[in-house]
Amino acid sequence: MMPFPSRDDVAMEMIIRACGGAHDFPDNDLRQPTGAETDAAGRTVNVRRDPCRRCGTVRLTRWQPPDPGATSQLVAAISTYERPEPGDVPGITERALKVTDEEYAAVIAERGFSAGIPSDFAPDRRATVTVESLDVTLRVRAGQFALLDRGRSLGEILPVPPHAESAGELIDAVPGAALLWAPIHDGDLPLTVLICPADPGPDRSYPRIAELSCRYHSGHVTLREIAGRAQDLPPLPAGHGDYRLRFHTTDTRGLLQIWNQPRTRPHALSSAER
């Protein structure tokens, strides 16, 4: 079932609709690939990705590289279009804050949720919430613990399904469930959790940092030990929707930052970035 739309989802829809088909792609040389892939026959295919500067829609161009030994040849390139990740849509955060109740209700109804926002969903508190900090001690087993939609089971993420997103060796996630890999295999882990209205920035005193996006369906989440204890966290600042999880570790402790951010790709910070 399609997840209940968030205001970020509505903002993305509004921006893409406003752009229409008149995309503003950069005037780049399409002969210069931005990557490569292998086709079903095992041949290398050049790939170029160009995002629209207004809505983020990606023009994806593929072609086989020319034979370096040929004196002349015709190269055929095929372009298709790909919806962007929400976090890659220009201006989505600002537009989400301006989504009217009427716009929100219209998109909710279009997607089949005629009854409106469920009463048990957490409210959007971004206009008033401040950073909430919690210090907990987790009983780690098998080097793991989880951050789940309240009421969900560890079976959502254990064993880690093949379609899960991964950020380095620190986080795996599917919608509604994230598995975090602790720096210890068994024992007590001091963990600080920061729930933030906006990106607090990484704490570069930690040697290992990774982040990814996870969609939480009601805005209510629980820290869950593999051994069984569970601790409910305060309601997430934007209610239901996409959140960014940034997990930091040393050899003996961890820091988990959580904030609302439109979904984008996982990222493990390199030593240069730290």
C-alpha cells in the first residue's frame, strides 16, 4: 500500500507539476559520461545523468562507448526520464513549509486517503520544537539494535532484506525500520539520541559516521534492543514522513541524530569529510 503522503511528498508533487515538461537541463556535453554500467550482454554502457534545475527530474542518457580502433562510427544515445529522490528536488524544504491545507487535502484525496490524517499520527511540530536530547544505555546483542515504527516488530529488518538500503557498515533500513550496528558485539552501549527540527551537522569527533533516509509511517518510533527491551522516543518533529538518521560511533559509545529531511541517498562520511 502506498504510504500516507507527507508535506514533503506534496511539495515534491507541486514542484514537478509546476515544471511540467519544459525541463531546464544544463547545457552539458552529452558525450561526457557521469558513470557506467553493464548491460545484459556484459557490455559496458556509458551513462550520463542530468537533473532539471527546476524540479530535479533526471535525464538519463545511455550509449555504448565507441570502439577506439575504429576510424569512424555512428554512436546511438537513448535518453529516458527518471523521477528524482525528494531530497534532490530544488527548493522542496521551503515549499513544504508553504503547503496549504487545501493543497495537502487534495493530494491526500488523490492518493485514496479520503478520511484525512489518521488521529494517531504524531503532529507536525517543526514550528515550535527544539532539539530533544536523550542519554540511554542499550543492552547490545549481536552488535545490533533498531529504530522502529512503534508497534512494528524486529522482523521488519531482521534478517536484513535484500532490498534494504545500507550506509556503510553502520545502518541498514527499510520503510519503518532501521537496524544500527553498534561498535560492540555484546554489552552495554551508552547512546545519545538527538531529535532535531533540522540537520544539526555531524559531530566530527566520532571516527565513524554514516547516514541514510528512513520513512516512519506515524511519527512515533521506538528504540528496540535485540534482547527485547524497548524505549519509546518523543514524537518525531514533522510527524509522519521521511527522516534522516546519522549514526556516529567510537569503540565504546554512539550518537544518533534524527531529523526530518526529504529522502535522498545513503552516505558514509569519508576521512576527508571528517
